[in-house]
Amino acid sequence: MSYPKIRLSLIAATLAYASLAVADDDPRHVRHELMESVGKAAKPIGKMLKGESDFDGDVLMSSLRTFEDAAGQFGELFPAGSNTGEDTEAAPAIWEDRAGFEEALAKWQTAVADAIAAQPDTLDAAEPVAGPVFQACKACHETYRIEDED
Amino acid sequence: MARIGRVVLALLAIGLLAAWWITRPQALPRQELPDREPDPVAGERVFWAGGCASCHARPVGGKRARGNDKLLLGGGLELDTPYGVFRVPNISSHADDGIGRWSMIEFVNAMQRGVSPRGRHYYPSFPYTSYAKMPIGDVMDLKAYLDTLPAVAGRSAGHTLDFPWSLRRGIGAWKRRYLDSAPVIRVDAVDPMVDRGRELVEGAGHCGECHTPRDRLGGLDADRWLAGAPNPDGEGRIPNITPAGENIAAWSAGDISYYLESGFTPEFDTVGGSMVVVQENMAKLPPADRKAIAAYLKSIPARE
């Protein structure tokens, strides 16, 4: 096998792998990735609230937009049959009590929308609107996520 | 032959008497109560540190009580364990169904000696082996606070336990091995913050009851103090919270107290499982108490 051929096959393999990743629309994977992005976006806000980093309004707004995007998608990402497998941490309660789940999700959506509308430009302004956003995370996880300790 | 029979009978009687003596409930005499006026405000702090409501608040609609319902201590929660089903009693201020008529010494003996006002052993599902390590003043303050809470009518059914656990007297022997008011972790340096943390973690907070593995007799394994244990509620494990713990090792003392206050880990993931109620209780403590807990957890030996 000549050198260019190896390179071509490498490129082909990479492309195939990439298309596989793009084509992965398994809701268990999509929602997991989405939740990971939410966690990453939460961290800088949390550090500001905790006093570990300086307030940065742009970072705050960008994180809130990530929440908004995720909050808008989550409702569709727990279809029937996606309740088990792939190490999902989704709790059975999502399917047993869909109305309760949607209510918990709506609380998050509302809290995020309120925070975006407030456009906080100081830490003092951010605290009262960020609090409900974080509380909504916690409240929903408590009932609708399985704990996978250790 | 008759003489051998008499000897056997006599030995048996001596053995029974010895067992009776060894397993006797050992209450603290009234005169050992310190002479002080209990403080209900300080007692409220002990109440949240101890998480009394997490077991004793009467469930509402099959779910755990929230908000002000946590102050209605009518009991009724069922704990399904390998030993059988324990039913949590009413500890409200109700005179007949709760503990409204209890004297201070009766309350202290329940909390720190596991002995009821009628002189019987409590099962250690009521974690008096932890409460034994509390300062007695905190226990007295707690009673003063409980006295201010509403009376709730109604009694829970008794426990349904498997043999031999159903023999309550046997708890006396178990207590000889596991009931001790001495600290679990002794450190040489005297740091008041670590000491306060120790009181909260080893005593009222009874953190070891879930975070420390148990031996075959159900006692805590002090050599693996807070090193993590199987989850008593089912699947998974309760994490190791010594400095060797997989997650907590990287947490600063500030991260630990922030977690107890807010429910968020340093990665801004949220508290989960049975820790949710614990964290909500800890959030009600003054910041100095959460700092003390963090300081203590950073000071204890790392255990795998």
C-alpha cells in the first residue's frame, strides 16, 4: 500500500467516524451531551456566585443562552423506550409522571427566561435571578434523575 | 445423676443471670444532669444538624414532608432493613402519643444511652450510638426546642423484626460493644473549629451511620470511618468522604461548606439521592457550623 493510499483511507475512516457521530440521534446520547453542556455553562456562573471569580456579564449571558437552548430541547428528548440503556441517568419518574416532569422543566425554562430578561450587569443583580435557575436544576434532579454514586 | 442435673441447672441459672446482668439497660442517673437552663434557640440548630425531621416528620401523601410539615413530628415512616421493618415513632410534644410528658433525664437517656423512659433498650435504627457523642448540653437544648413544636396525635405501629433481632434485650450486649461517648477520631492538635466539626459529624449529624461501612453485627467499622458504604436504600454506594474519597479529595474546605449550603458540587452538579434532605438540613445551620464540618472532614485520616 502506497503512502497516499494510507492517508486516503485514514481520511475516509475519519469521515466515516465523524458522520457516525453526527448521525447519532439516540435521545439518550443527545440529552446526555446537552446536559454536559449545561453543566459546563453552570460552572462559571457558580464560581461568580461563590465569589471565586469576578463577575462577568457576558459570560453569564452566554451561559444563560446555553441553558435556554437546552431547556427548549429537553421536552422532546425523553421519548418512550429511551428510559433504559446506555447508562442513562433518567429516572423512571419521567415516564411515570410526565406532567410533573414537564412542570419541573417549565420552572427551569421560566427561571432562565426571567434571568435573561433581567440582563444582570452586577453580581448583586445576578444573585436573585440566578438563584431560581440553580434551584430548578436541583429540584428536577432530585426526582427525575437517578443517582449514580461511585 | 440427680447431682449432675442440679449442677447443670445451677450453671444455666448463673448463665442466664449473667446474660441478664450484661444486657441490662444502663441509664444515666438524674443527678448527673448538668445544672443549666436549656436554650430552645440553640436547640433549633441541633434539630437541623441532627436531621430529626428526616425520619420523624410524618410523611404527607406518601412523600416526605417539606417546609413547615417538617415540624410535625408524628412519625410513621417505615424503614425496610435486612433486620425487618422499623416504624418511626411520634416524637412530637403530644402528651400521650408523643414525648410531651418526658422529663429531661428521660430524653437524655433516650438520645445518649438508647434507653426508654420505661427502662427498655431502643433499637439502634435510632442512631443513639452517634448521639452519645454529642455534648449533653446540646441534647438538653434540643429537648427545649422540641417542646415548642406542635403536638401531633397518633402512634406508629411497632417494629416487625426477624428473629433473633426481635429479642430487644439482646441490644444490651450489642451496646456494650458499640455504644461509646468517646470521639471516633482523636487529633492531638486542639483546634476549636475541628472539635466543633467533630461534634457535628460524629454526634448530632450522625454522618457515620451512612458513610461508614458496618461489620457483621451492624456496628460501624471505626477503622474505616467515613470511608463509604453500600447504600442502605438500595443500589449504589454512599461515597467515601475521607480525604481519600474519589470526589471529595479534590474539594477545598470551602467547596465542602458551599456544597452543604447550596447543594452544588464544585463542578456545579447537584446533590442527589438521600443526601438531598441532609443537605437541606445543613443549609439551615449557621455558616460557622458548615465550615467546622468541612474542617473536620479535611482533618480525618484518609481511608480507602
